[in-house]
Amino acid sequence: MDVSSMIMKRNSSLQISRIDLLFDVINYFLMSMVLVIILYPLVYVVSASFSDPFSVASGKMWLLPHGFTLDGYKRLLNYSEIWVGYGNTIFYTFLGTMLNLAVTLPCAYAISRKDFIGRKIITIMFMITMFFGGGLIPTYILMQSLGIYNNRAVLLISGLTSAYNTFIARTFFQTTVPDELVDSSRIDGCSNWRLFIKIVLPLSKPIIAVLGMYFAVAHWNSYFTAMIYLQDRSLFPLQLILREILVQSKVAAEMAMYDTSIALTLAEQAKTAELLKYTSIIVATIPMLVFYICLQRYFVQGIMLGSVKG
């Protein structure tokens, strides 16, 4: 009887191990497919930035560089508007992210405390903004009334915080900062602001990294707000300059197909636009990749802690 039970246990364990093996194989296959889908566009853009534009347009380059050239990066160094946009984007991203954190973190901490009077009403008001907005025209009129139209402040003040990021930070504070810590700090005579600055913020590095990443990426990739509210080209962010390059490349290519008299000139413009397009994408992407790598440890930890409960 003991021998038969041992054989049955052995067979069941073998069956479980086979199921686990099949599960691992399927997971590895699916993850490999996802990796290829995500990685191929990145490799393509990098290869295209070092390839001849006509090779890219004709489909000769599909993975590795074809007709290796550094003309794109040489032209980029001499294209002044790219660097003006780059400097503006760095300014908007850095200062905008600091302002976002300065507004979001205290607000999230306040509504996370159970002794804060009216926190439920304020939370409901935040939730309403997640489903309803004033619209583009009222917002445009508001920016003009505030006197920040065609001003750098419009990219910093508009969207100063978001309900989604506020709720992530609120959940983090609720799960990380215990009530006992708050009570003991108050017994020692610590004020709310001193408690927040001296105790809560040092414990909140993961969520600060998460929110900083969210806000920084949003500022870095933003172009629509600048397209609506900015007219002075010296204030344009990098993404708006890149958008103009993409539009210029498309228009030049289409006009060259229908107007043979200026086909050579437009083809040269399209070639230049293609060179700048891919090289600009690489140059514009690298800072965010480096930023994410530096904050990866805090980012993973913070996003998991902030998603424990709603």
C-alpha cells in the first residue's frame, strides 16, 4: 500500500512538473514575442539614423544600417532650432516636474490623513476631474485671461497636477506612513509641515521617483499644449520642432510625386528631413532612457507600493 501511494505521488508530481514546464515554455514564448515587438522599432530607428534616407524609404534597410552615414548627426549639430527646442524642453521638464511634485505631494498627503476635515469632499472633487473637463476653448480663454498666453508659464501652470498621480501618492502615504508615527511626532511637538518635510518625505523616495518619472515623461513628450498656446518659435519645445520636421518630410515627399519641376529640390528637402527625423528621435529619447535607468530601483518599488489598495 505504501509503495502504490508513493508511485501515485511520484506520478502526480511528474504531471505537475510537466504542467509547470509547459507553462514556462508558453510564458517564454509570449515574452519573447513581446520583446521582439517592442525592441524592433527601437532598433529600426537607431539603424535608420545611421542609414542613407533613400535606403530607408525604399525598404532596403529593415534592421541593420544600410549605406552607413553620419550626415544626420552632422546636420543636427548645425540645426539651431533643434538645440533651442532641446534647451526649452529641458527647462520645461525640470522646472515643471519640480512644480508638479511641490503641488501633488502635499495635497496627496493631506487627503491621506484620516483627521483631515473635508478630505472626502475634496477627494470626490478630484475624482470628478478624472471624468469631466472644461474643454479646449474654455481653457484657452482662461490662459488668455491669466495673461500667460505665448508665455513659458503656460506649459508649467497648465496641468500642474493630476488626480491620478495624486491618488497614487495618497495610497502610498496611507500604506507607508502609519498613524502611530504621526501620533508620536505630534507628542514630540512636531507640526504638520515639519512632520511632512522631516519624516514623510525621506520615507517617500520610491513614490517621488515614480511621480517624478510620470511628470517628467509627460513634459518631455508634450507638444499639443505648446502648439495651441505658443507662437514665439524661441519658446517651442523639442517635440514641437520634431513634429514640424515630420510634417515637412511628409509634405515634401508628397509634392515631389506630383510636381516634377521641383522634384529634385523637394527630394533634397525630404532627404534632409528624414535625416533629422531619425537622429532627432534618438537624441530626444536618450535623456528619458538614462533618467529611467537611474530611477529604476525606486520606480519599481514605488509603483508596487502605490498599487496595493485604492
